[in-house]
Amino acid sequence: MIRKFSAHNLIMCALIVVVGLATSCKKSSVSPDGGLTTTPPTPATRAELTKDSIYLYAQQTYLWNVGMPTYASFNPRQYNSNDAVIAAIKALPSTGGRDKYSFMDDGTVATQLGGVSGDYGFSANFDAGNLLRVKLVYPSSPAAAQGLKRGYQITKVNGGGVSRSSQSDIDNLNNAIFGSNPSITMTVLKSDGTSADITITRATYNINPILYTNTYTVGAKKVGYIVFNSFTTNSTTLLDAAFAKFAADGVTELVVDLRYNGGSVATSEAFTNLIAPVAQNGKVMYTTYWTQTMQDEQATILQNQKFYAKGTDGVTRLYSYFDYSYKPTPAAGNQEVFAKRGSLNTLSRVYFLVTGGTASASELLINNLKPVMDVKLIGKTTYGKPVGFFSIRIDKSDLYIPQFQTKNQLNQGDYFAGMAVDKDVSDDLTKDFGDTSEKLLSQALYYSVNGNFSALAKDNTLSSTSGISRTQIDNANEKLNHEFKGMVETRKLKLNK
């Protein structure tokens, strides 16, 4: 399962990076506000060089680098860890408090983005009644092999409790479900009321991000439904097959369930073209705006990020990230146009089922479609991540800091606070995906018949069974929120020579 790490993020995994850490730290540079950067002192330890590199890469490639202090003023070596350096950068006034995304990773993200995982294959959250339930299970995962399903109540994990109000229980759940243990033992209460003890052993498996599909007959309409979790780079052919079935079924409205995910920009683009009307072909889908320093070819530190590729003359040679064009133009490959994919050409409306876990690549998909067709959002305000980045290799780690923002054909893309919904409904963990009585899906189907949402008491009030507020439950769920929310730049950018 793709996870979030210290923050929310993204990568370019198509490139083979060979970079010397010391080289990246020895370069002097000019800060965006014109102040000369002081060359880092030498000699230095390996750890100090890593901290230097984090700051110097941010100074030239960070989306909010205008007004950043010089190296000497910031002094990255004063911090006791790499994460502390990143936290200090995120706290700089230039960010306006918008950076909730930057982090460092050990390479796990790149592997999982490619569609391979090595965990149990499930996740869990507390429901509106304050009960811990399975919220998703990946097909072909170890959890699926043991028969685990969304909606099952979890009453015990590795012999420990599952109380939302107990920090020790929360710590146990995080360690047991999302840690590195080779196996997990749980007691679950199934939807039929029976109880079972199950043991799941960690294993490597291919991620299938399509958790469920179906076509519903709603009055005279055919409404397609797809649950898509994790925009992995291996999912395009799976999406093509699902949409071919929708076309064969005569689907005219579509429900896209994006409750918990982020991922590849290229996959989001392909998904957009499967839904968008053919009349949009050739028109702007979205534009990528890289940091101004990169657009102006001043991010010279990127010369240290090396890879082999074919140039414009067809000859394979050693290039660097500095050799890409970052201008927001079609010629540079940073303005995408619609190109209809598949044969589903009859969609009049698309409903997106969303939560606070709907992020980045999911939000890009929604934002791309808003100007070109009837779009309805059902659930909770989305995460808010209109920015992305590629990985910067530093020693044995990958640095992820926002380097670009995307905007649709109407130049809309400032949803840092998330996208507001048309119908406010909390995630219904008591029902499996596809159950027409599940709160979010039922609202979409109701709207398809009636042209409006059903009257429903907002579920932010106290639970009738637990006496716990929705806010308290959401806060607890955030502590168990390990889904990856990154928008990953996996498209092949255009070399400028």
C-alpha cells in the first residue's frame, strides 16, 4: 500500500540518478532575492553535507524560494536531523504556511509508485460509531487472501485494544498495521455478525488500484462506478479495461470513488482523457508552472542530478535535470491538451466521492474536468495539494520539495485549503464498496434520479451510539492516516538540447 511519510509529496521515478553528494554541496549560488550564498565551510561530515544539500537544492528549486535567506543566515548544520532542516524550511515566511508536503524518503515511495508493495494490503479507520473498521483492502494482497473486507470491525490487534481515546492503543495500531512487523494478528467481526481470528503475513504483491467496479441501472440510466485507490504507474491498462466495460454497458453518468489517494501525474492525465468529452480534444487540459528559478534556467544545482537519455539528435548521452525546459509552454512539454482515450463518449456528468485523504493526482483529475463537464463532489473537503515535485537524490535518500503548481484551462488551481464538496457526507465505513446504501454512493445515485441530493442530517454532530463528535473521530483517524498523498511527476519532460 502506498503510504505517506513525514509529509505529502511526489517523485520522478523514470530517471536513473547518479549524483555525488559532495559535488552538490560545493557549489555557490545566487539566492532569488539577489543575496550571494556563502559557500558551505569545509571539511564537513557526511551528515553535514546532506543538510547543506537539502537547503541548497531548496534555495534554487523550491516553489516558495523567493525571499529565502542565504546559506549563512539559515545555517542548515545547526539542526540535529534532516527532518529538522526540512521543518525549518517549511516554516520560512516565504511559504505562507502552505508547505505540508516536503519530506525525505529511503526509496520506498518510488517502488510503491511503480505498483509494487510489500505490506499487508489493508488500512483501517474509526467509523462514526467510534468503532475501528477496515477501510480498504487491495486485491491480490495478503489481507485479501485472508478474506479481509472493507467494513469488518476490528476488535483486537496483536492482543492489544483498539480504543480511539487511548494513545497506547493508537501507538499499537500504528506499529502493528503500518510498522515493519512480519505479521499481524487480528480479531474481526464480520458483516454477518460472526467473529474470526486471522493472521496476515507481510508479502510483496502487485498493487491493483481498482478496488471495485459496477454498472447500476438507475431509472432509465446506466451509471458506472469505479473505486480507484493509488495512481500507480502500472494502472493505465487496468483503467482502459474498466472504461471499455462502461462503454459496452452504455454508461451515461459515472461515479469515481477517490477517497484515499494520490500518485502519478501521467496516470491522472490518462484518467482525465477517459472521462473528458471528445469535443475537448486539442484544448488545454492543464499547465504546469515550475518555480521561476527553474523556468529562467538559473537552477544550476540541478546539474548534479544525472541520468542517461537520448538527445534531440537521437544520441544517448549523460544529461542532468538542468537540461530540461521548465517553461509553461506546449513546446517545453509543460502544457497538456485533451486527447480522448477509449470509447466512452456519452458521459453527461461525473460524481467524485472524496474525503480529506483525496489529494494531489486525484485533485488534478477533478480540477482538469471542472471546466469541461458537469462535476459533483460528494463527501468531505479534499486534502488540498495543487503542487508537485520530482525526487532529488542526496547521498542514499530522496528529497521531495514542491517545485511546481498545476492549473486547469481556466487557470484555476489554488486549492491549498482543499476542494469544497457539493454534498457534505462523512465516509461510511460500515458498508463495503458498491453497497447502494453506503452514504456517499447513495447520494450520487439519488442525484442521478432526482437532479438533487437527498435531505440528510449532517453527520458532524455527536454520534448517537458513542457520544463522540465527528471532529474527535476525524482527529483520531488522522493519526492512522498513512496513505500516500503525493502528485508524482512521471511524465518524460523535454530536453532543451
